Amino acid sequence: MKDNFKKDEQLSYNFWYSELVRTEHRQFLEKNWIEGLQYVNNARKLCFDILQPIRDYYGKPLVSHSAFRCRELNKAVKGSPKSQHILFEACDFHIVGEKLEDVWEWIWKKSGLMFGQLILEGWTVGHPSWIHISLCGNRPPDKCQEVWTFSGGKYSRIA
């Protein structure tokens, strides 16, 4: 195993590199870890600008389901080829003990965070499974703040 694979890095007060590159798809774990290193500056920005403020507001753990994905992992999970996950600019998450709908609405309407996309998604049995949030990336600010839901097999833009 490569030395980089063993080294972890704290990205912000509550977030570590290892938790944002982990995957249940074990065959991609080392590749995901190593390839994510080239985007570590994006990872820091994602943590400082988006994830840490959400974590601070709720004062509870923010659990990442998926942040960075190497291209092979992204393809395996049927992610978009243009997904911001492959640039370490997005995270799918939940807040322990909080309703996803409430967190999503707070981020959208009250947080003041400059996000790229905010999506309530992963619906199973009538309930969402996670929130997707991304950085604005290289888009101009007027092309950010997209708010979406995913239900019934399709995305619907709300704002």
C-alpha cells in the first residue's frame, strides 16, 4: 500500500480526509484515497465553506455518505460523468438526529451558504436518504444556489 494511503489529514475542525474518501465499494478504496489527494484544496474549501458551518449550526455529527469519488467509483455508483464528486466539490450527507427535510430547508432558506447545488435525494419508501450539496465551483455566482429534489425517479428544480 502506498505511503499516501496511510496518511490522514484534518481538513477542518470536525472533518478528516479519510471520512470524505471512504466508500463501501472496497475495490475502489485505495484508488479513491490516492486520486482524491490531487483535489485536497477543493476538499478543504468544501469543508470550510459548506460542511463545517452546517456541522457548527447543528452541533451534531454530519455524516458523509459520499464526497470524493474517483471516476471508476463514480461510474460504478451510476453518478453523472459531470458530477462534482469527481472534483471533491460535493458531499452527500445527513445530520445525526435531524430530519433531512429540515436541514435541507435551513441550508436553502436561512444558512446564507454559497452552495452550487442543494438536492434532497435518495428517496426510499417516501422519505429522502441524504442531502447532496456542492460548491459553486467555477460557475459565476448567479449560476449557483440551485435547489432540487429527487423523487419518483426524476429531479425537479425548485429554485
